[in-house]
Amino acid sequence: MDYKQIVADAVSSVVDGKVSTNDIYAKIEKPKTSANGDLSFPAFILSKELHKSPQVIAQEIVDNINGESFEKVVAAGPYVNFFLDKGKVSHQVIETVLTEEEHFGDNHQGEDRVVTIDMSSPNIAKPMSMGHLRSTVIGNSIAKILTKNGYKPIKDNHLGDWGTQFGKLITAYLKWGSEEDVKRDPIHYLVQYYIRFHKEDEIHPEYDEEAREWFKKLEDGDPEAVHLWKWFREVSLEAFNRTYKKLGVEFDTYNGESFYNEKLQDVVDTLKKDGLLEKSQGASVVDLSDENLNPALILKTDGASLYVTRDIATAIYRDETYHPVMNLYVVGSEQTYYFKQLKAVLKKMGLDSAAGLHHIPFGLITVNGKKLSTRHGNIVLLNEVLDESVKMAKQQIVEKNPDLKDKDRVAEEVGVGAIVFGDLKNSRIDSIDFNLQEQLKFEGETGPYVQYAHARAQSILRKAKSDYINSDNYALTNEDAWEVIKLIQAFPEIVKRANAEFEPSVVAKYSLKLAKAFNKYYAHTKILVEDDELNARLALVKSVSIILKESLGLLGVKAPNEM
């Protein structure tokens, strides 16, 4: 139930339509403290129309309003503060959650329209480092949030399986590589060759030319170059999928850059046909001066393609295949300017979905204050961090609950969940410094803290003998319970906001607030006492459990029933 709407309707009926109900609704606030009510209306917006001071207007509203839906309505200076009927609201909220369960907060805003999400996108022949974590988990969470809002997301792992780096890798392998080593530990040795290339390149600049030649051979279908490239791609994908499985992330497509090679000429031909392609110092570009942007470089002087060439082909393919209402690119904030250029080119080409192209930027992730770099050898492997987190989680679980069954499964859910939650609780645009020990704590703003609150709720329900489901009265008036109720009631709004902002942290921060409010309620209330409100309290606990599990699920985090 939309209680803001109830307040808006009540105020509107008093002011005789001098201000529209929608305008009143838009101005309704949630006070920072419960002492000022549950919802508040600032009378300022009525001063001009009513030719009275806000304080006078506020008091007149209080004197004339229909207060049936409220516990009380009071004027506080220029504000009208509404105190909702705790018993009535708590019953309505709990009953709705118990009825809808995991579907509480679902909406149909998306109208089953498709949204493509370009995410993760690791480079072939390079390990997945902690640097890949953010795009992967942010994109995965956004997809889940989109689904909750009625959209149909398509997650595309646009693999970096093409480009000049393969010329460098082939050159490095032929100079220093060993087939036996690559077969034994492919990613480890391939990345070492890549690192060595960049070190040797500083002494032997001629290696750059060799690398360019090998990439050109690859583009031209040279058998040796193609064989090595396919081999590098195959062993890399095997390693990537092991990591994705641990994270619980799945993709709808793995169409990497190479998939679009045969479509590149069509891009060039279309740009020429539309009169958009120009020559600039021997290279082919699209002029974007009317958008106050630098020209988009489509082809180098030697005719070689670039990232933007393939991204245009990708956008066209997605547009024709999926007809998306939005194309989301979950890519680091350092690429913001590039995506402005890409969008501008696609708009000039008249692509239907160009207006719905959104770059979803995020900040850097550092480890112990250091930026991660494959070419300089500063790599923290994501797979190894996940394994270490699970190991540390199991140690904590054994200490806290040595009799817990299925410790390994719970440790995996807690260990992986801690890393995912630790990333997503931060506003995505912010840079974060990774600290595993901090993220694994069972207290504070962590994933395990929220998971433990859910497990606690489940434990209470297991101990209960009462059948709370069959109750016809879920009314609660306790202040601690009320804080929990208000947070539960806000969940549908949270779902919409997270979607509008493409911001998983909205959900993560909400789950922390709900877990904290529930833990306070648990600390101050004897839930299992046999009295008239027992079923209502248990129903509230069940509702909390449902919403915490669903909140964690929207982040891609599991919610163990026992910890």
C-alpha cells in the first residue's frame, strides 16, 4: 500500500484542489526521526496559492483533515507530520509480504522489454584478476534488479578475444614460450609471456612492429596465428568459467570481439553510404564536432579495425537480434568519454536503440592501496581470493557453530557472498580498496552480518511452535517492531530506485538497515513468549527473513538458513 498516496489524498481534500495531488505527493518527505512522524508534508508549496504563511496553513490542514487513516496528525511549524496507524499498517504490510513472499516488490515497469547488458568481458589469455570483479558483480546485480522491475535482461560477456594484444602474445609465445608449460598451467604462463613482452619491449622497440605484423596476419586468417589464437581462447574460457561458477554468475551469450569480425566491413560500408566516414591523416574517422567530441577513429592508417569498429558492429547486432529498449555497458569510469563517442556515432547511424545506450561506470578497485595492472605484473587473482575467503569463512563458522551441518556449503555462500556484498555496498562510482578481513566480519556493514540476521530469523521460526501463517491479526504497535515494519514497507520503493539509478548499493545499504533494525528488535523483544501477539511477531520475523533473502538475492548473494 502506498501510504504517501494516502497522505497526498488527505491533504488534497483539504486544499480544494488548489494544488494537484501529484504535486503534493512529490513533496511528501520521510522525517529523519520517528519523533517527527512517519511522513511529513511541507506547507511551503501552498503559501502562494492560499496567500497564508506555511505555519497557518499547516495548522489549518491539521484542523480539517480526515484522520481515520492515521494515529495522529500534528503541525510542527510549517510542517504537517503524519503518524500512521501502527497496528493497521503492520497488519497490511505483513499480510502482503506473507502472501507475495519473494514476489513482494515486483513491478511491471519494464513491460517485458529487453535490456542487453555488456559486462565482465575479461581478456583472453589473461587471468581474471580482482579488477574484473566489479563489472561482473555489478552487471549481475543490475540484471537481477531489472528482472524484479519487469524487464528481460540479456547478459553478454563480450570477451576480449581480439585486438593488438594478441599480436603481442603470439610474438611473446614464439620467442619465449613452451607448449608443455602452457598445457600444464596455461593462464599462468601466458600472462608471464605477456608481462615479459612489455619489459623486453622497452629494450627492443622493434618487437612492437613484430606484434603489429602478427595481429595483421591474424586478421588475414594466417593458419599459425589462428591456431595459436584459438588455443589461447579455449584454455582461457575454461579458467573463466570456473571463477564464474564460484560467483554464481551465468551469461546468456559469450559473443566476443572476434564474433563481429565478419561484420566490420558492413559497418565501414554503412558509414560510407551514410556519408559519415571521412579521411583524417590517412585514417578513417567519424566527425563528432557537432557533439563537441573528438572524431571517432574507425580504421587505422593500415586499415586495421579498432575497439569502436567492433562496438558499432556489436550494437547493430544486438539491436537487430534483441530489439532492446536499453543497452547497458558496465565498464570502468575511465571509459566515459569513449562511450559518449560510441553513442554519438550510433545516433548518427540512426540505430533504434542508440538513445537507450547507457554507460554504467564504476570506480577502481585497489588492493592494499595499489592499482592492479596485468602488463606490470601487479595481479591479484580473483579465483585465489575467492578460495581464500571461503577458507577463512569456514574457520569462523567452525568456531561459532562447530555442530553446523553442511559447513562447506555455508562457508562457500558466506565467503563468496562477503566479497560480492563488500563490493556492492559501495556506490559503484566510488573507488574501493579491497580488504578481505574486514569484509568477512560478522559485525558491521558486511555481507555476513546480513546473512546472519537472516539465519537468526530462520532459527527463531524453527523454534516456534505456533502456526503464524493462519493468523488473521498481524497488528504490532511496539516501537522497535514499527521501525522494522517501515523498512519492509519501503522495499518496493527501494527496488524501483535501484533500477532507476542502476545502483546495487541502494539494495545493499537497505539490507544493512533492515538487518540492524531486526537485530535491535530481537535484542529488545521476547519473540517466543506465549501471548496474543505471538503470531504477529513470528509473522514479522518471517517477513524479515523473506525480504533479507530477496535483498541478498538481488545482489547475487546467497542467504543460508543456518550459520
